Amino acid sequence: MAKIKITQIKSVIDRSERQKRTIEALGLRKINHSVEVEATPAIIGMVKKVNHLVAVENI
């Protein structure tokens, strides 16, 4: 599988609890924090749910 780099670009303050938990499940902690993960269907689905809060790039 391909790897993707996910970077949190916006705050989770004033977001729904579901979005906060999704960001946490992706392994993101604060703004400008990045993680590299495998691009599995589950991860891609989570990224789509919070795409307004993160930036994604292929590695």
C-alpha cells in the first residue's frame, strides 16, 4: 500500500466530538503535527470526514 502524510492544519476547538475523535484516531495532536500512515480504506475514509481540518500528501 502507498503511504500518505497527514498534517493537521486547523484546530478542533468548536468541532463535533466525532471530528475530535477522528483526528485523535489518526494520531494527530495539535496544529502542524504530521503523521505518516498506510493509505488503507479505513484511513482514507477518516481523512474524508475531516478533510477541512487536515492536509494530505502522497509519499
